[in-house]
Amino acid sequence: MSPLVLSGRRVAVIGAGRSGRAAVRLLHDMGADVRLLEKKPEQMPAEFSSWLSEHGVPVFGGEHRPEYFEDVELVIPSPAAARAVIEPLLPEGKDGAKAEICAETELAWRLLEGEPVIGITGTSGKTTTTSLCSAMLEAHGLRVFTGGNIGVPLSEYVLGRRRGEPKADVIVLELSSFQLQTCATLHPRVGILLNISENHLDFHKDMKEYTDAKMRLFARQTEGDTAILSPELSRLPEEYGMKARVAYLTPGARPFPDTRLIGAHNQSNAEAAFMAASLFDVTREEAARAMREFAPIAHRLEHIADIDGVQYVNDSKCTTIEALRVALAAFDRPVILLAGGKFKGGDVEGVCPLLRDHVKAVALYGASREHFEPVWKSVVPVSWDETLDLALARARALADPGDAVLLAPATSSYDQYRNYIERGNHFRALVTAMQEEKA
């Protein structure tokens, strides 16, 4: 898509989250006739509300209605707005066609100037792998833009380029199934698929739709591109007719043991990152240096403190049963597990062998007690408290020197918190207060 195509075209952006705000600003700068649909406009940042008013961008509040999409040619949805929800609202044009639904990432991709893209997806491990890949590329002296689902929308990069900011040598994007589902022409030079397990089935109608969305990462790749996959996914290249050269991760590999990252899964993440970075001439020595210097990412097996010989670890980003499997497998010491929140589905019974091998006790809190307690109590002692504060106090009392108290909720945070970040920050604050008591 070129500036000429966008100029004067009617575009609706759904949602005033960071990606929506970036898309609105970029589209306006490109001369599009843009409108914003935001269910709760009163909750938008004041600065952005003022910008919208100053630039005459109309805002449609409340529940989305078909008339809000009249004469619209392009729709940029919030990542949380499912295609299945949006499509029925779109009126048919004179030719019978409906407006194109296009992810913010896809919009920005069409406006790039040939920068090579590394796209990274998977049910878990995306953020760490994305960050490691960028760190390795930077260790080689390359200028890197890191964004997508990791926090900075690609539209912000494109808008920055239009204002004279430097061009990136490589763009590294974390991409969710929400984003990929409405990407039509995205063509990464390197695509990484770390894993696929049950997740977001409250958004996708089934696992096939979820997998289809993930595999859109490779749909536009050609023989000159590279796809990096876990070997457990070896059926997918043929099933989806992938054209790229396929490389597989090595089971059990420990390519960079000198690291502060916890768990064998992070060695796999590092291998994926290096396989991609090496295609841009990053050496193993440069990658190893980046790995040594890499600080664990907040809320992802983040070591918070050691108190009375007990390790306290924050894995609030653990929002699925599969992520819980990964978290538990990372420990070689007894674990007191803090779990609970809004259940997203998954094989609760299937995690019992890991509980038996790694977990000393489970301290549940908040919602989803009915999913976990009946299944797990036959394997390990299980307690329940209403809040994380109470469950942590119970876990502390159960822990002996050499144990780990692990927050790995295996659920979303929406029963008691706005997001997993708020949940993890609360855990960190509670542990820090315990540490200060001991000082």
C-alpha cells in the first residue's frame, strides 16, 4: 500500500490502545480520512484525546454499529477485536465487496522501505526470543527496531521514518495470532514458530483457526526466505505448503549456558534467536556476549529475591497450562506454586506428572479453584485463598530453605487485575516488602 492509495481513503481504526493510536496518527499523516471507534472514549489518554480534537478525527463511542463503517474501505482492528466479530458489522459496497480488515502491523508493513523483517510467534517464549534476537543483532553493530506485540507498534517506526528518524538495518517483530489473523501480505525474511498449544480459544473458534493464524507468518515467504520451527511442528511445512527453507531447533540443546535466564526452554529460545541472527552475520561469540549480558524480562521467570534461603520467582506471564508446564520444568528444586485467575482452558490433568515431580504444594488464589483443586489435590497438597496476598503468606509458611515460591498462575489475570503486568508487579511488591521486613 502506497501513500497515493491511502490519501483520501476512508479508514476506520478500532480501539485506542497503543497500536490503535499509532495507526490513527500514521493514517492521518498519510492523508487518509480516518475515524476512530472506541467503546470507552472517556478512558483514552488526555493527550491523545486532545490530538484527535485538534486534527478533526471523529470518534465513535459505545458498542460498534454497522453505520460506523459506512463508506469505509479499510478497517484496522485492535488486536483484541476478532475478525468474526467485525465482519458482520461491515456493509457491502456497491460491488458487493466489504472493507478490507487489515492488522496495524500489516498496514505498517506495506509502508516499509525494504527493511528485512524477522517475525517471531508461538504460544509461549515470543517476547524473550524477540528480545534476545534483537540483542544479538545489536551486538553485531546493527541498528534494530524491535516491536509488534512486544509493545511498540510498527506504525510508530514508519511514522518516525516519515519524520526523518534513521532507517533500521533489521526489524524484529513479536507477532500474536490476533495480529497475524489479519495480515495478508506480511513477508518476513525470517519467520520463527516456537511452539503451538491451546491458547486464546475464547478468541479463536478452535485450534485449527488458532494454528491457521500462526501459520500466516509463513504464507508469503519464498524459497529465498527461512522458517525456523520446533521439531514437534515438522508436519506443518507440508500441511501448509510452506515454500521457505525450513530449519529446526535442536531438542535439548544448550548453546549459551552462561546466562541469567532460568530453564532449558530459554536455551531453546536462544538457539532460535541465534539461528535468525546468524543469517545477518552475527557470530556465535557476539551472540554469547549478548546472552551473558541479557537481563531476564519482567514477569517471565523473573527472579525477585532470596529470603531465608527461599527463591521467589515471578512468572505472571504464565497465562496457560502449557506455560505452566514450561515454568515447572525449569526448576531443579522443590516448588510451592501460586496459581489462579481467569481460566483460559487447557489440560489441567495433563500437568499432574510435573506437579508430582516438581511441586511441594499448590497455593491457589482468586478464580478457577473449581478447575484446579479437584484434579490436583490427589497429587499434591492444595490450599485456596481469596487473594494473592493471603496465598503468598501461606506459601511462605510452607517453604523451607532450598525451595522456590513460584507465581505461575496458568490463567489470565482478569479476575482481580487489569493485566498480567499488574499481577506481577503486585507479587514483586509483596516479596519486596517481605525482604524489607528481614533487613
